[in-house]
Amino acid sequence: MAETTPGAMPILKKNRMSTGIADLDIILEGGYPNPGNILVVGPGGTEKAAFAYHFAAAAGPNENAYIICATSSPANIISKASSMGINLSNVFFIDCYSTTLGSGEVKGTDRIRIVPGPSALNEVSLMLNEAIKESTGKKMRVVFDTLSTFVLYNAKDSIRKFLSVIEGRLSSVGATTLYLVDEGVHDKQLLSLLEHGTDGTYNIADRGGKFVLVVPGVEMEIPVRAGPSGISIV
């Protein structure tokens, strides 16, 4: 836990970026590492996504937030977050999903940039370069929703090279990035590859229908619940 002074809140570390969940920020001494590359592993329910939505929505005036989506459209993500009371109206999207639907030409907007599918890693990298340029002077919050989809669409060596490049690039500009990974989809060898170069793995575990967050360096399991107000610590 964070250091405390008598009658005061914990002294939070400066090299942290808020999770968007106040109680979790206290437990994590201010939030996720900043800069940092964080793997978030969990089942395919709402909990894992809710952590990412809270994080993106918490971007302040001197921060830009980006969601690279490969499993759902920006419209569906915005709607899903809204149902949890989370507002993503100020978030930018790199949409790697919509073109896979085969429903005709997909047009981007000021906040949605289109990539021709999750196999187009070079295009994703170029879009991230553009995001870095437009975030000059600001911090960045980045979410990969989900990294598992990119792994399924690309060869292992391609994913390794891609991650090696973007993890270093994003860290160098002060970004904190969450890489969402679906539990039970990848073997241990591949998970080790994904964990290489990250600053820790946060596991969302199902304990008989109740969920806990397991965090590196925190001895206790953190009970969490997803509800109409998003994630709460219980």
C-alpha cells in the first residue's frame, strides 16, 4: 500500500497514471505505471473491458486517449461503455474491426481512423505514429482491445516484432498502454512472448462467479465487480 501520514490520504507516487477507478488508484499508489506497458488478462466478460474503458475515459485535458479496436466497432464500444456509465466521447479510435464486416466502404472521422483489418500491423504502426505526433506535449493513454485478436490474425514472429517496436516507441513518449488479452486462448509460450517487454501482468480471475484482480507487487487479491457504474472495488 502507499505511504500515509496521520489523518491524511496515502502519498501517491508521481510516476503513475490514474486507472479511472479511485479506490484502485489508492491500492496501486496512484494508478498504472507511467510510462508503462501493462498486460490485462481475463475472461471475455465485461470486467476486462470495463477496466480499459475507465482508463481511457479518465484522460485529462493534457492527455489523449486511443483505443485500437479489433473485436468490436467504435460505436459498439462507446455504447457498451455508456451502459456502464462510462463516457468515451473524447477518446480516439484506431478501428481495425469494421472493414472485416464486408459491408462496403468504411469511412473514418476526426476521432475514428480506419485500418484494413487486424492483420495490417504496418498500418496500425503508422496510425500510432500519427497519434504520437498529434499528442506532442501531452501524455497518452492507449488500449489494445484486444491484443488476442491481433495474435490470431498474425504470425508469432510478426507479433513479436510489432510489439517490440511499439512498446518502446510508446514508452519513450510517456504513454501508458493496456494490452487486453483473453484468458485461456493462448498457450504458455505465447503468453510469455506477450509478457516480454511489459511492466507487469494484471490478471482478472473468476473465483466461483466473483472476480478478483491480481496485481504484481500487491499481496492481496482485489475483489472487483462490474455494474451499472462500471468497476467497483468490493
